[in-house]
Amino acid sequence: MLRPHDEQTTRKQSGNWNPVTIMPEKKDKPTSKTEKLLKKVLGRRYTFEGSQADLELLRSIYEGTYANTEPGDPSFHSYAAAVNVANEFASQALDILELIPFNNQLADIQEEHMPSYPPMSPVTSAFFAYWMVLDARDSFTGVTLGELFVHYLQHVGKFDYLRQAMVALNDSLCSFYEVTDVDVHGVKLWDIAGKRDFRCWNSSGYPGRKGEVWYVRVLPPFVTGSNRSVTLGTPYVFRDSTRLTWEDFFQRHMASEVGAGHSLRDYLKYGKSLGYWLEFLFQAFAGYTGNMILATGVPDDPASLPHSHPKHKL
């Protein structure tokens, strides 16, 4: 259970995050909040003792020496390992004074949604871990923890294989895909927002059904020579909506006051506010199995969402 603290002195405790007391620093006039933060990130020393196995796995896949010791697509294992390392970096970077308010926002969202797996929570632990590093953006500096991590990796000039995986991860987002074909090799997905299709291996093991719409994070192949994309996390499956449902929703959003002048990609990646898409998943939850989660509804129609609430408008 999370314990609230005064964000001016300590950050909230969550998982492996340890409370830390911060002494006031002398005020200065940085050229920008972002530059000041980046300077502090580079001035720290980070340890990755808990991620050595992930680093070795990622390195072996990158160098082509991987012995296929894990079931599943090596590209998936590469990205999952990279996120594990990034989370260890994040747990240390969130001690930085400028990130204390951001840390506390993340802790509040974690406490509200209690990521695990249904029936306890429709927000899975994996979804939250990916979202926290890759999509959650600090409102004061406009950066994500994943972007800070890549900046650090570029500075130290090591772990090229990790940096390559993180660049792809930072560029990724959860979006809506129509399943257009299913076979023994995986699924063929149509990116409704991006208007393109590709073959994909689903990491949860759910085979899929033609015509379903999935909300899931998809990444390009990491392994040289592979042409198959991979998913990260359990797909949220919309069986009572179609490609047209989401095309119409995207048009409504882009024509709205909030959507006008902003890219659809930014909306899908960052939402309208911090934690927006986690709240949508909570409100849209409709059922689950061991390898997929059923969802229904669209964000701009509260009546279509089984768990909508007037105090939590999307």
C-alpha cells in the first residue's frame, strides 16, 4: 500500500521505490527546466544490479549468440528485457528533486488502479510498467523516463544494444488494431490509426479471432532478418466494435476542441491527461481470460463504458 508524503521533501513509496529525504537546493536560473533535469540525470551514477540477466539476454540476442532458451519470439524478449532495465533506471532517477512531483503523480495513479490482472484490476502490471516508462510524460519538463534513459545511454556511450531497443520502445504506443487474419505463425493486424498492416506474434498467447479489434502495444522486429512484429502485454479485445467504430471515433476526436491542432499519435500515446488510457481501460473492462482482456465502448461515449463515472470523465 502506498503512503502519501509531502512532495516537497519526500516521494511516495511504491514497489521498489524507496522513500528519500530531499534537502532544499540553492535556486539557480537554468536555461530551461528540461536542460536542468538532463544535467542532473547525467550527473548521477546508476547501478543495474537487478537487471544483469536482462542485459545479458538482450546482448546475446543483439549479437546473434542467443540460444533460444526462452519460449516465444526473441524480439519480444529483447524489448521486455530493455523495459526491465529501464524500470531499474527509473527507480533511481525518480529520486531527483525535479521529478518528485512526477513520482508522486505516478504513485497516485498506481494506488488508484492497483495494477495486477483481472479480477483485481483490468490494468495489468505489464501495461503499467510499459506505460510508466514509455508514455507517462512529466508535465514540467515534457519528457518521459524512457527518453531520459536514452539520453543517459547516449552520454555514457555503452550498451548500444540497449539503446537501440529503447529507441524503438520510446517510439511505440498502444493503439487499436483490427485482426484481419489468423494462422499458426500469429496474426495479421491492421493499424486503424496508422492505416497499415503487418504480421505479428502475440506475446500473451491469445490466438485472436478475425474481425476483433485489439488495443495493444506493437513493436517492430528487433532481431536481424525477422519481418514479424511483436506485441508487449496482454491485448484488450473489443469484440463488439469494428474498424469503422474506431475510424469514426478518431474523426470525432480530431474535430473536437481538444483534438484540433494536435496529432492523433500524441493523443494515443499521451492521452488527454496523465493516466488517461489507464482510466479508459478501467471504465471499458468487460471480462477476461488467462491471455486476453475483454473491453467495450469508446472514450467519448460514457454510456458505452460499463464502469464510467461522472467524476472520472475521459
